Amino acid sequence: MNILFLMYPWDKVEPDKDSTLRVIHECAQRGHTVAVTTSANLTIRDSITMSFCNVIEKASNKTTSISSFYKKVKFKEQMLPLAGFDLVFMRDNPPLDPLVLNFLDSVKDDVIIVNSLEGLREANNKLYTATYHDPDNEIIPKTFVSKNKKYLKRIIEESDSDKMILKPLNGFGGSGVIVIEKNAMQNINSLLDFYITNGKGENNYVILQEYVEGADQGDVRVLMLNGEPIGAYRRVPADGEARSNVAVGGSAVKYTLTKSDKKICKAIGKKLVNDGLYFVGLDIIGGKLIEVNVMSPGGITNINKLSKTKLQRNVVDFFEEIIADKEERANRKARFRSTVENA
């Protein structure tokens, strides 16, 4: 198997925490050809979509320790055609650069892309969750998206709750997520001004969301693979912090999915697969789905440590299965074509 990781720069990887590194290491350990690149390295040569790639030398595959692997890995830099890979694993950090998808459009029929380009286009921001059909709000909390300041103020004033969550549409890693309270309405104008214009005079969409009770206790990150949950952990916010993301100081705690969590996973799992979203992270609070993370969801390292597992094996098993299936279908088509031509 030839697999390309389209990701953030290698020197930005934190070996003790990084989920992508664990999948790379698992692929290398199995003897697959592994290359890494960034969106900045995509290029076109003679009408062929290519990238300046760092290919992991086979000698690096012998290192079983992931931290040692990261320190000792040796690369060979080459300009390679993307269509020569069996699979491209999208692990770039949000926000999504639409030009990256334009590059990949030219090879989507030749190589498997996880997650699919159509799925990434549809779900790369929080609108994917906000527009999920849930008229009774059994799964998704009441959510409002707008850049109309007057409308957003009215939503806050008419809310039955004393608190709501305000966040930018394209934020990630907990950036920009705040709790607003009705008893501080004098601050709402300036907050909305800042979030909508971002201090640059631009009009940006923001999200207002019903405050889910229990949010101060943290949230649950669930990793979904091919529409099924493969692991989860609870993220507990640090003292004085409303956000539970580990990136902003939250801590990881072992967690077992509840019936309510499983109901959410089942409800959205089929849609994820239909949309080509095979590896995603769900954020759940109090039995409500808050976000679907499709660009570069983390959590493998924390779940592995807390649950004594190695989820990267599940991910690479899935890669091998879908690649084998694609090859079998291609071989079957070739056999049938030969039979017809020789009739």
C-alpha cells in the first residue's frame, strides 16, 4: 500500500500527543510505502498533480517506539504524482483551504481520499452539525448561525436560558468559544461586533448555541471510523476555563459510552459514511452532539493510554480493506472486459 499523509508540517508534530504520527508509524511498521507532505507542497507539472513529498525510508520501519521513530525517521524528498498513491489521508489543520481540494479533484478517481472531497466541502465547518435535521432537538442543541447582529441579539434576549454559547463558524481547537450571559447584555454589542467583524471590518458568520447543562463538567470526544465508534474519552476543562479542549489545558479522563452517546453515534453514523466522512471526531455534551470534526480529529493518543488500546491499528486495517476492495473491483472489471473482447 502506498499512502500519502497530507498534513501539517512535520516539525509541528508533538510525538507524545499526535494522532497522525501513530497512524504513520503503524503504516510504516506494516511495511507500506509512506510519504508525508503539506498543502504548500502541492504543485502541477505537465498537467499532472504532484507534490514535493518526504518518503519514509524503509530502515525507519524497524523502530517500535513512536517517539524514537519520530526522532530517528529518515526521509527521501521526491516530487511524486498523487495518482501513484493508493490513498491520501487528509490530516491538514482547519480551516480548509479550498484550493487544496481543487488540486485533489484531479486525482479523486485514481486514489482513495479520506475523508472524501465532497464530505470535506460539506462538513469542514460547524454548519454541518447546525443543519442536521433534528426538529425536536433530541440530538443537536438549538443552534443559530448568522452575521446579522440585530438578529443574534434578539435570539439571546428571547432565549429561555440565562446562558448561551458563542463561537466563530470556522474556529477549531476551542478557539473563540465563550459563554455569554443575559445578565451581561451590556457586553453583548461589543462581543458581537468583535466576532462578526473580527476587528478587520469583515462580516463573519458566528454561531449561537443553546447552553447544554453539564458543559462545565467537560465534553466527550468520540472517534468514529466508517460510521462506528471505535473509542472515546472525556475532556475536563481546567479551573476557570469554559473550554474542555486538551489544546487549551483540558485533561483527559477514561470514558465509556452511554446509551445516549450510542444513540447519537448510530443516528449520525450512516450520514457520515454516505457523505464520505470515514474518520471523524464527535464532540458530545450532556447527550447532545455539539460538533463533528472532519479535518484532523485527534484523540487516538489519549484513548490509547486510557483504554489500553491501539486505535491506529483499526484505522490502518480500514485503509487496507478499502484499498483491497478497490483493487478487487478493478481486477473484476478487467476480467469481464477481457471476456467480452475475446467473445
